Amino acid sequence: MIYLPEDHRSTRNVHTKSRGACRPSVVIHDREVMCESGKERDAALIMASDREVIDLREQPPAVTWLDAEGTPRRHTFDFLATLRSGKKIAIAVKPMAVVKRTRFLETLGLIARHVPRSFADGVKLVTDENLPLDDVHNAVLLKHMRRTSNTEHDQLIKSLLAEHRRASIAQIVEASGLEGHAFQAIIRLVGSGAVSVVDNTRISYDAMIELAATSHTNEEVA
């Protein structure tokens, strides 16, 4: 069966024709998310890999704010993230060079004062400095592995990690005898929080992994 993603919820059509701009889109939480740049796409992928983020809307309705002279202006945030706690965070994505050149942080501070609590509980700035390549790489892996499932494989990986305590992904894959299926299971377990990547490094066969603290606790109780 093929399930198509739900339509985007952007209040603006960001996918207009352009010769000099990247207009990517990505499927997150089974819905198309339209982005105005590659950096926005990377930010969306990283936020979606956070288990605390349960919904991510791009280009939400604009908010009205007053500039330093008291002139009303409108601002559209790049994303509105809803957390598991129920809180909502309005997110602006900007290259750090632009932030410094335009003093955008000061502007964002003014905007934040006028964001109604009914819209968001807080405001956050994300720059390219918050989007390291390793984090983007990991987010892409986690996204793709969520499409797969195999309870038996997952349980075997957890059992092997319970024995080894800490090992490289390559060692666990070899010990499992599952080859690539073991790698998929490991990524699924990382995504679910059952397995941790030591030092939050780039996920590769050389990366060291271990059962997460919650997994150790659950096994001891069981």
C-alpha cells in the first residue's frame, strides 16, 4: 500500500519559480512541509527527529508587532512547533551572516514581545550554526528508518546491547547476523530513545552505542 502525505499547511506559496533559490519540501509526521531554503529543510528534519516535537507547521499565520517607532508590522515565522508538553514554539530560521548584518536578533526580540500566548509560548532563532552536518545526517537516517518495523530484530539488538553494555554499531551488526537489517533496527531504537549514541556523534558503523538509561531501568523492573 502507498500512502500519500497530507497537504501542506503553509499560509504562503513558497514554491514559486526561482532561478536562484532552493525551494525544497520534506514529509514530516505524514504531511508535506514546504521550505524556502535548504537550511529550513535541515532545521525541519532536525526538529522532526526530536521526540518531544509532535507537530511542525511551516509558514504559520503572520503575527503583528510594533517596531521601535511604534509602526505596526507583520512577521511570518518559518515554523511553529508543538511539543509533547502542549507548548508551542515559533521558530525563525536565518543564516548567521544575515542575523548579524541586519541585527535580526534585536528585531526578533521586539516581535517576541507581541506574540500572543494563543499563538506560541516562546520564540526561537535557528541559524546555520545550529545545523551541524552530523545532526542533519542523523535526522535523515532517523526519518527513513521510521518507515520500517520489526519487533524481533529490535529485541535482539537490545539483548545484545544488554550483554555488551557498550559497543560499536559494527560490532552489534556482526553479532546479530542480521546484516543491514540490524543497522535499521539500531536506528529505529535510537529514534525511539531505547538506544543512545555515545557523545551524540555521527551515526555510522564506527559509532559507539549503548542502551539508554530508561531501557536499563525498564529491563531491571521487568
